[in-house]
Amino acid sequence: MTSAPSSEPSTAPSHVSADLPASTEVVVIGAGLAGLAASRVIQEAGRSVVVVEASDGIGGRVRTDEVDGYLLDRGFQVLLTAYPELHTQVDLHALDLRRFDPGAVVWDGSSFATVGDPLRQPSTLWSSLTAPIGSPVDKARILAQRLRLLRADPRRLLRGRDITTIAALRDEGFSETIISRFFQPLVGGIQLDPSLRTSRRMFDVILRSLITGDVAVPARGMGRLPAQLASRLQPGTIRLNTPAAAVSGGRVRLGDGRIIEAERIVVATEGPVASQLLDLPPVESNSATCVWYGTDQPIVAGPLSRPAIVLDGTMQGPALNIAPMSRVAPGYAPADSTLVAAACPGMYRPDVEPEVRRQLRSLFGPSVDRWRHLRTDTIAHGQPRQYPPFSPKRRVDLGDGIFVCGDHRDTSSLQGAMYSGRRCGEAVVSSL
Ligand SMILES: Cc1cc2nc3c(=O)[nH]c(=O)nc-3n(C[C@H](O)[C@H](O)[C@H](O)COP(=O)(O)OP(=O)(O)OC[C@H]3O[C@@H](n4cnc5c(N)ncnc54)[C@H](O)[C@@H]3O)c2cc1C
């Protein structure tokens, strides 16, 4: 049995308050990354802000819980150090980032092969060249793709003709083998879209980030990212367990009927809720499921003994990305234990654990039977769908003092959420 989870950190931080004023200059609805980023910009401009958050904690889709000494993020999630907003809004040093090895370990149904980035990790050159993930021509095309992305102006990647990622890969001449063994589990895992119907613009942006930076997690869980943003807000800014029920010019009605009057209102909820509150076009969702396992012993041999993401290149799943989290960041598990995340992108399956265990047993052997199932996360709205034609940087000022931000207004990522929040906060400040 696992003990009840507690959100990290356990003590109520000073930015949370229980009192609710009847009026303020700005109300921000939602304390995810976008809402926190917007609030900070507005407060730094000397304006008063009240953040109302429906749930019992900050961070939105980025939260970490402690369960029996293990740190479980709500769904397998990583940050890419190349995201520009991390360098403007976050003290990365204080997050104490722990990095995955570049590339991945790919399971082809009978063996594992390391596909590294030989330019950053020369020791992986031979294994990458011989990995059975595609032909030599595919590997030459990966090199050409890499050069194209490195030379590109990042801003231009989000313009130009837009098609699905899978169509773009076929246009570039990649074989079906490398698409299914490598691109679908890797990029489909990050975008929660194994079908690769997402815009090729987003694919280019993500791939460029993977090439130019590292894949990492904070030493004490992804939740440390929003915790850091929130710690920079003035004491008492955030009200937890306070859902907004309706928004109109100058007024927010809360779930319990109370009203807050405000000169400006920022809706920083996830896309589907924002659409409902503001009568905007619907936002479609990519779902996610993640099964977490703890082992009582360290894993000292095989692919899980390295700080690398394992991809199921057979695409049979249900898990497509398997990550030995505590091998990357030891603080994710108690001493001499291992925490394994088995991520099933694009899926909403609360009952999937027995199937995942059977799959992992076929990859890693009978020791998997002794692994302890710690939790299964299912997230209906993991990321907003971004099918082509996809245009980021959507309008944040809706008029009548109402603003909107979140990953659904920019790119569906941590970067998109933080950028959108900052952009929206700046628009609010210049409107006051
Ligand atoms: C499983 C998973 C894996 C992911 N992997 C990655 C990854 O590897 N890399 C990456 O860059 N991105 C990843 N993402 C996406 C990333 O987490 C999101 O894009 C980002 O966190 C969105 O932030 P946000 O502030 O826009 O929205 P949210 O985090 O959803 O914040 C919205 C907030 O509004 C609150 N709210 C909702 N309704 C109300 C209401 N009526 N009143 C008051 N408050 C309300 C919510 O409780 C929430 O706190 C992943 C997401 C998931 C779920």
C-alpha cells in the first residue's frame, strides 16, 4: 500500500492567502505557469494582483507529489534547457537540473540499441550508426535535418507552409522504419501525439530544442519550476480552492457566488476551461497516462541503469517512453531504490497498469514482477492539439478589460505557457 500523496513542498508558502478582497486592479484566474508568469509581470509594474486557483495547489499541469518517499510528477514531463523563457524567467541554477543522456535507448522488439548524439557524445557514434532504427540513408537524412534546424532562424520555424509532422518526415524521404522506431515514440512522446498529426512547425521547434540543449528535470521534481515562479510573488497573492465560475467586464464570479471586481481580468486556465469561460472556439486535447513504479533495489544493469529515456520502437505500447527517473535525479527515490516512469502518450487509460507491467516484463525481464505500482496518472487535457495550420502567438487582449493566456495561445509546452503569460502580463500593464 502506498501512503496518501502530499504535494511538495508540504508547508503553506507565503504567497498563498485565505482572505479575498472585494476588489483589486487585476484578477488572474489560474496558477499554472502562464498565470504565475503573468502575475509576476503585473506585480513588478506596481499593480495589485489577486490569483484565484481552483485546485489545492499551484503549478497546474506541472506538479510533483511525494508518495512513500518517491517524487511523482503528475505525468512524465521534462524541461528542455533550450527553451528561451527558462533563461529569462527562471533561476535554472536554483532548480539544480539533472540531465538525461542525449538521444535515447530504442527497443526494436528483440534488443536495445543506443541512439545518441555523436556530436555531443562521441562514444555513441558506433552504436548510433549501427542501431537498427533505419537505413544508412535515414541516418544521413537525420544529419541533414540537424544541419537545417541548426542553421534556421528559430522564429522562421513557426512560419512557412504547414503540414502534419508525419507528412513532413515522408516528404524529407525518411523510411517508415525510422518514423515508427524513432520519431513516433520520441517526438510523439513529447507532444503526446504518437500519430504525429501535430504541425511540422512544432516538430521543428521541439527537435531544434532537443539538438541545441539538454533534456532535464529539477533535482526535487518538476513542481519546483512553478514553486520558484510563485515564490517571487508578493505574500498572499494566491487563493487556492477558489474556482472562478463566470467572467464579465470588470467582475469575476467565484464558484461559491462571491464577486471580485477588477479593472483587468486574466483568464490563465487550461484551454478547454478558457473556451467555456470566454466563449472562445473549442480547444481539443491530447491526453496522457503515466504509470509509476518503485523498486526496492537499485537497477544496476541493462538499459534502465543509465540516465536515458527508453523508447518502445515497436510502437506496440501501451508505454512508449520509459524513464528511470531516479537514475537521472537520485532525489526522486529513497536511497537504494529506483523510480521508473512508464509514459503512455495520447492515451487516457486509468486501468492500463497490468498491460504496462506485461509490456515492461517483456522488455526488462521477470524482475519487473517485483516492482511496486505507486500510481497511475491520467490527464484528459495534457496539451492542446496543434494540428496544421498552426499559428502560435494568438491574441491575448480580448477587449473590455479581459485577457487570456496559456499554452493554448502559444505553443503547447512549458515554454509556450511561460511566454504566453509574460506576453499577456505585458499587455495588461500597457493597458492600465
Ligand atoms: C503529462 C504531461 C506531459 C507534458 N510534457 C511536457 C514536456 O515534456 N515538455 C513541455 O514543454 N511541456 C509538457 N507538457 C505541457 C506543459 O505542462 C503545459 O503546456 C503547461 O504546463 C501549461 O501551463 P498553463 O499555465 O498554460 O496551464 P495549466 O498548467 O493547465 O494551468 C491552468 C491552471 O488554471 C486552473 N484553473 C482551471 N479552471 C479554473 C477555474 N475555473 N478557476 C480558477 N482556476 C482554474 C487549473 O487548476 C490550473 O492550475 C506536458 C503536459 C502534461 C500534462
